Amino acid sequence: MCGIVGYVGAKPALDVVVEGLARLEYRGYDSAGVAVLADGRLTTAKRAGKLVNLRNALEEEPPPAGTTGMGHTRWATHGPPNDRNAHPHTDCTGTVAVIHNGIIENFARLRAELEEAGHKLRSDTDTEAVAHLLEDELKRGGGLPDAMRRVCRRLEGAFTLVAVHTGDTDLVVGARRNSPLVVGLGKGENFLASDVAAFIAHTRDAIELGQDQVVELRPNGVVVTDFAGRPAEVKEYHVDWDVSAAEKGGYDYFMLKEIAEQPRAVADTLLGRIGTDGRLILDEMRMPDQELREVDKVIIVACGTANHAGLIAKYAIEHWAGLPCEVELAHEFRYRDPILNRSTLVIAISQSGETMDTLMAVRHAREQHAKVLGICNVNGSTLPRECDGVLYTHAGPEIAVASTKAFLTQLVAVYLIALYLAQVRGTKWGDEVFAMIQLLAQMPEKVDKVLETMEPVRELARSLAGERCVLFLGRHVGFPVALEGALKLKELAYMHAEGFAAGELKHGPIALIEEGLPVVVVVPPRARDVLHDKIVSNIQEIRARGARTIVIAEEGDTSVEPYADTLIAVPAVPTLLQPLVTTVPLQVFACELATAKGHDVDQPRNLAKSVTVE
């Protein structure tokens, strides 16, 4: 959600911080601000709106040059997105500045206490209370790190905090609870950020910060403690992508670049998964085969696009591994008293590894002694650290808010897990698993072939830019694909779009069909004779009522041609793998339609890349 950058070193801090904020714009925000320490003074600047507004303000009134600073892009939770509520926030003395990601749940009580004690708070935010709490704690002595630890022990909720103080101009202090924060390790300089993208131009060496930890950043060292002040163990890691991977590479939008990167991303996620004996190996899962043999139920928890990957996983796990599988929206999971035990395998899916709803579902599952396996794209994020095991996707950085290559690699990951469960449980012979892996290995080429044929889809999207509504239909694994297609159109084009299971059509949704209404239909492979014929009947039904039918079907499926106003052909693949090719046209369709409407497809309104609060 919010972007956080902190720097201490020898470079001009303002340049480093603003550059870092620019690299975090993809996360979504509605205001931005910076704080710089120089000559024993604290200078802040903040503006509502895009980062360019802050840049203009800094050009008009440059702050004193300093080598310690921090910056923030805010996504409003408490108070409207205006200059007053933008971060940083300062105390009464103007010597402490704080930036914050998350929600402090007990801020109203803390604010009332502060105002009663004579503090003057100027914003509507929960964040400002922390600056004044630090002011009081600093009066007690001990310096900013001690003050931060004492304040954090009073806070409830999810938060990342970063603070600076004029009493120590070579120090940046950060704190973390249930919200992402990562340290970048440089030479004679160090960095703090909510995402490694903020400092990847300067260093690729990083430290994972754990739950309830405080970090002290100085030019020549980093100290990490828990909230009680005890030294904490830290794990260093190396980021395996560089700044060029986060650049647009000649594309107008990151989303276009990321759609084009999908063949490579799928191939990278499959890389190294087969042993010399032909068996599937998933060593990073860290879960013994015997434990997996004891599993009698699988529950998948995720939100948004990741939930759609989970819905497809259900078909694969039940078909290949013979295990009952439930799919839950993570934010509903722990509130309905789910039945979990030591024989339950919970699979949590999150691109960022910081989705708060999913993390809370994971914590509930572990409290109930279930085994928890994470699927994640970001090394060093919270989800892999809190799960019993992890399967990393290798999509590389995904900057656009709307997920594309992360979704396809999540599909590959769930296929691998389903096949691995089948392998260890003996529900598939080794040669059957190997044959399916070989088919998966062909998918990058298939996806690339789809991408080569997308110009008619772009033309179609441009022709529909004036429409108010689009419906999507699918059956079997095509139903989650329909849901994903509708979600992409909502996210990017701000249109009413709905995905339906095609079998539900006559149970109500057919009432929505009217003359000229665009309806996208995902047709199962002809190998699924019954389902294929039923959905062809659905196409006939809606076309008879005036719908404009846009049909996605495998190459050579002539049976749908008479009923398709527009036919989008995709390579023929096995049924369970079909989402890898049928999703891609829907991504291109949504992106192009939104562009035709004049929208920013990388940063759609009201959305953030990672939802790090409940």
C-alpha cells in the first residue's frame, strides 16, 4: 500500500528518497512527502496528489541539503487525501518527524490522552499521534531508538513506522508490526523501504525484518532489536533482479511489459523442478513427504486475483491428488470458525507476501495446528517467513497494480503443488506426473503464441470503449478465468463487469442479456465433450437474445464459429492447463479498453498493489 523510503549515508538524501518514492508509485497513493535532516534542523515538504506535485514544491522551495532523510507516499485511511494529512507528521517542537504505513487501531484513545496533556495535533490521521508520543518519550531520555520501542509497546494494530530526530542527524529508526519493512545494506550508507524496488538502484543486499522489531540505521551499521530492546537475529539475502527489471523497457505501461514477460515468467517458475530421476522436486517447500501423505483436506486462502488462482487449483488438486479442497476468501476465513486440524493443509497465495488478510488467515491456521504452505513472488516478505513451507513463483518484479504475470505463475505453482501431492500420495504414477510436467514445459511457447495474435483483440477492445457493461461466462476452470477477466475490466476500465458460471445462466443472469451487450465466453476444450456442448448451447441462447458474443476457444473448434460474433482462438492444451492461455486475451482486452478510455492502467484509481491493512 503506502510507499516508505529512508536513507542515511553520504549522498544527498532528498535525491535518494524522491527517486525511491518514484519507484514505489506503482503501489498506489494519493499524496507524498519528505523529511530531511540538515544542520541540526528538520525540514518537511508534502503535497496531495501525484509525486510531481511534491517535486514542483521542492523545486520552488528547496530544503537545505542533508544526508539523512525519509519519504512517503500515502493511501488515505484516516482523513482525506490533502496536504495537511500527507506524511511526514511532526511533533509540537518540530524536531521529530514520522511516516507510517498501516492502521493504529487505538489512536483515538492515544490522541485524546495527548490533547488532554496539551499537545496540539494538526491532522486527521492516526500517524500524527506517534510523533507526539515520541516527543514525550524523548523527554524521558534514552534517544530515538528507545523512544520508538516504548511507543510501539503502546500501539495496537498493524504498522510500519520510520522516524528521524534533530537530536541525532545520522540516524533513521524504523519499526514493524504486521506491515512490510526491509533494510538495504550499502557501503557507507543504508536504506529502509517498504519494497526493495525503492533502493535497488543502490544495493541488492537486504535484511528481512521480523515481526515486532525496531531497526536503527546509521551510515556504517544497522542494529535490530525487538520491542523490548533485546538483540534480534536477522537474515540477509540478495535480490536477484536489478533496476532494469523494474523499468518499462520501451513499453508505454508496465502492465504491457509484464503481459509480454509472461512466457519467460512461466518458464522461470518451472525451472529446476525436475530431478535427474524424472521426479518432481520442490525442496524449497520444506515440508516432509510423510506430512503431506497425512493430509486429508486442503484449504486455499487468498484475495482478489490470487483467489482466482486458488479456484483453479481446486480442480487440479482434487483431480490429480484426490484430496478434498476448499477455497476461501482470506478476509472471511477466520471469522467463520473453519474446521482445521493437524491433517489440514492450508495453502496461502499472495504475490507480495504482505497481504494482511492472507497473513491473518495464515496465523489463524497455525494457531489451529494446520500445516501452512505459502505461494509467493517476493523473497524475504512476511508470508514465506510465517508459513511452514513456501513455493516461490519467479515472476520477477510486478509493478502494475493489476496482476498479470503473477497470476500465471501462481497457476504454475498450484499445478506443481497438485502434481507433487499426487506424486507423494501415489494417486498418479511417476510417468503420469512426468508427462504432465512436460506438457507444462510447453506452456511458455503456447503463451507466446497467444501474445503474437492479439492485435484483433486490441481492435475489439477499442471498439467497445463506449460500452457500459461486459459479462463473462465460463465452465469448469473457465469459470475462474471469467471471474478474472471481469476483475481486470473493473480494475482498469472502471466498467461494470461480471463473471458467471455458464450453468447459472438460466438461473438468473440471462435476464441481463439485451441487444448488443458484449458477452465473453470461455469455451472448454472439445475433449470435455459434455461441458463443451453445454456452453455452445449457452452461446446460442444469449446470441438469440441479441448479445454480442466474444468467444475464446481452442484452435480448430469449428463448432463455435457460427455463434461467435468475434472468435479468439488459443492453442489447444489439456483442460486443466487451459487458463494459462485463455487468461492472456482477457488481460490484453482489459488493458487496451482502459487505454482507449484514457485511464492509467498501471495505477488505477482507488487501488494499491499490496493491501497491507485489513
